[in-house]
Amino acid sequence: MAKKKPRTPPPPRHVQAPKHRPHGAKNRPAPGADLGQRGRTMLYAVAGSGVVALIIVVAVILLGGGRSSSGAKNVARLMAAANCNFKTVKAYVPKGQPVHVTSLTKKFPWNTDPPSNGQHYPLWAVWGFYTDAVNPRMVVHNEEHGGVVLWWGSQVPKSTVTALSAFYQEQPIAEFGTPYPKLGTKIAISAWTGDPNTYGQAGYYGQGHLAVCPAWNAATKKAFTAFRAEYRGKGPEGIPLSADHPGMGPSTQ
């Protein structure tokens, strides 16, 4: 019997926010125009301190990869409390091979199961929550774009799938849901993060994050919420959240 094709949710309507331009900008006096020498000296000192503060903030962001270590530790703590198997791995692409491979059947050397990073199909799946399994070779591309993916096994209760769907509906942008039969009675959540400025350089492809959990309950939801807040929208390609709305896909960009 042929497998059912995933149903594609309809694309959302796009609303363009009105542009805002500050009023009277041309008529404002230049900073320090009405100040004496002492006042100008104070102004320069304040401005200098602001530059130093900005440099410190940028340095913290760059050294931390855009995420706080305390946030990642909190995710690990909550996952442990929910009896989930959580790990972060170095994203892997075989040396000398491309990230995008035009095959929907090739076995890729993924280093987590379900996949959280690595080689994948050149086209991603239309963003949405599916009740029929979507080819994971496409879903990994959604992760590369910053998506958080919800997975569940073929023996997971229908009530759990309903709960996962409700969780998805809370923040559907850059989120994806699909069955993954191999999980059996378990559920999982995954994401792929990285620095877009160095992605693909010197063997760097970011990090994959995966948690596999035995059941859905209050503790699991709390852990999944922290995971989503920490990793969503931080894919290694730097794709903005505005491109990850439900119903969007390769033909709707």
C-alpha cells in the first residue's frame, strides 16, 4: 500500500507592518550644540562608556554563540527531571562532502536518531504539524533553517499527539511536527544551532540538540518549553523567523 503524502497546511496571509519614521528629525539640534565645554566633555565621557558597554555585550554574544550557558544548563536540568535523554552534539558532515544531497532515500551518517543535524535534501518541507510521517531528509533542512522539531513514535497514544499539537500551536513559527515510527512509544524534540558567519568553514557546522522522552506530562512540557525558548530560530544558516511561518515552503518564499 502506498504511503499517504503529508498534507500541506495552507500558506498564511502576509501583513506588512507600516514603516515608521521619526518626526522632526531634521529639526533636532546636534548633540552638544547648546552645551559649554564642560557639558561637551561630560557628553563625550558618557558616549565613550556606552561604546565600551556595547563592545562588552557584543563580545559576550560572540563568545557564547548567541545563547546563554545558563539557558542550556536549565534545559538539561529540566530534561533530566522529566526522565528524558538529552544531548548536544557537534554537527557532522563528512569531510569533502556537501551538506545538501539530492536524494530522498540515501542513508545519511546522522549522529543522532531522530536526526538533529547533518546532510539533508536541498528542499525543506512545508512548515506545519503533520499526522503522516514526513521524510526526515527534508525535515533536517527545516532544522538548518532554525526549526524546532517534534517527533513521536508509532505507538504513542493519540492523546499525546493531541497534546503535542497543542504545544505546537502555542508558537507554530519555526516549529515542525511529524511522526517518526522508529521511536515506538517515545517522543522527541530536536534543533540545529550554529553561527551563520562561520557555517561550513573549517569543518564547522554548529551543534545538534536532541531530547528523547518516555512520555508527555507536566515535566516534559516544561522541559520542551525551555528547549524551544533556547534553540528556536538559531539555525546555522541564519534564516529569519519571518521565513518559517506555517504553510511556507520552497515554493512560497
